Amino acid sequence: MGKLAVAAQARVARLRAELEADPAAGDRRQRAAQLRAAREQEERVKAALDRMSELEAERARREKTNKAEVSRQKAPRASTPMPRRGR
């Protein structure tokens, strides 16, 4: 626990010094984080769309051999998983 407290104090001191040296640094960091989050979201959506087209192609291929089974199945779905918090 002592190591964590020392690390936290050092981080606070570093951020405080950064703020005194460059008051806009926090805003730039926040904008960079927002840009990174938007870019990651775009990548997740693209991956989901790619997966969706793969699933649709697979379904079309299966429909040629087994129409009855495919007609009972639900429509293919893909998701854009949310990133885990606290990485």
C-alpha cells in the first residue's frame, strides 16, 4: 500500500507541475483521450461490420444446402464490445 501512495503522490506532483508550466496541457490531454476513444469506437464498428458481412455470407452459403434450417434461425448479429474500464 505504501508504494501505491507514493506513486499517487508522485503523479499528483507531476500533474500539478505540468499544470503550472502549461495550463492548457490538461485540455490537450483530454482532447487526445476523446480522439483516441472515437478512433477506437470507429475501429470496433468497422470490425463489427466486417464480422456481420462474414456472418451473412456464411448464412447465404448454408442456405444453399439447408434452407429449412436457415429459415428457422434468427438474423445474424454482431456487436461492438465496449472496452473494459480501468485499463
